[in-house]
Amino acid sequence: MPALIFDCDGVLAETERELHRPAFNGAFDEAGLPLHWSVTEYGELLLVAGGKERIAASLTPALVEAVGVPWEPAAVLELAGRLHARKTELVAELLARRPPQARPGIRRVAAAADDAGWRLAVASTSAEASVRKVARAVFGPRLAERVLVFAGDVVPVKKPDPAIYELAVSQLELPRAEVVVIEDSRNGLLAASRAGLTCLVTVSEYSAGEDFGEAPLVVSSLGDPGEPLTVVANRSRLRPQSAIGIDDLLELARR
């Protein structure tokens, strides 16, 4: 029984620019923190895995003092955690108003894998509550109920460390040659590769131009009727035309 593990943001849907970024900025505004991430700045910050980590990396003495927090490690981490908790609530509000659109091929491939008896999972550095809501919007409620979720602080170290994929493999109890990962970023690719898993990359709007040298196949998306994929790089024996199917994914892993 093979397994398919998706990253969430940038893989299931393009959620970073118009969902997570506004939620971060909303949390900053509510707290009176003079910080606002532009589209370009946020793209650069995505190199830091994890929302709390992203906030902490952006805080400066002047910023934390502006909201009455001392420049001390414990206080800064507490502030980052508080801001991130509010950001997660704002993500839920935004998702309720405007559910994300699945990227091409995601629903098709997930449904085909489920019909064939594959195990499905999502492994993400985002907060678990946000990941579950995005997965439900993308997969639909019935299929989402069968998708295992590994997210947030379920492991102590975020991607590119392989910890989250090591946890997923141990929970799935499958040989690594039967597991395929779909990622959109270099951090995610490294995490999967270091866990000994085959990783297909679907380039997202923020990850274009990143180094995906470890990936056997890099495509614009999984492809759908009317929305064919574009091959970005191919180091595998597959010769995808307009779309990727589960047989392609399994062949990619076993080779």
C-alpha cells in the first residue's frame, strides 16, 4: 500500500501571498507592532521554515520595545508565539470567507490515490489548525477525514530537517520506496530527501528559481485537463506529457 505525502502551503494551494501574509500583517497591526511584510519581503522570509520562527527572525529591539516587551530571549519568543497564535485565528477567518483553490492536479491525484488504497498525508511546518482547514477546503470534507496531518510543532525541528518526514514514515509504517512526497520549496525537498524519500517538486509562485537539484522531477504543477503541466527539470525516466498520475508517482519512487 503506497503512500502520498503532500506539503500544504504552495502545494495544495497557493496560500502564502494572499492568506498567510495578510494574516501575519493583521496580527502585527492588532498588536500595535510597526511591522508589515510586503509581497517581496515575505517571499524572502519563506526561507525561514515555521511561522513563529519567521516572526522571531524579523523582530528587532526597536520593534519589541515599541509594544512594551523587553529585548530578552524568553520575552521575544513569548511575543512571537502570541503573534503567531493570533495569526492562526486570522487565517481561519480568512479561509471561512475565501476558501483556497486547489492547485492543478491535486484533487485528481489525491482522489485517484485514495481510490487505489494509498495512504494520504500532509506534512507541513504551518500550524496544525491552518493545515487542517486548507486540507479540508482542497480535498473536500470526506477525503480530508482520511488524510493524516503532521504539522506545526509536532516535531522540535522544522524543515529542512527531516524530522517531520521521519515521523510520517514511522506512523505510516511503510517502506520508504513506497512513499512519494510532493513539495514546492527547497527546504521541503531537502527534508524529504534527507529522510530517504522520493520527492516530486511542483514549483509555486514563491519558489520559482530555487535550487531543486536533488529532485528527480520538477514540474509547474501535477496538471489537469485544460491545465497541462510544464516540465521544469527532469532527471528521471518519466516522460510526463500533460499530467502526472499515481502510476507515474509510484514509478518515480521505485526507481
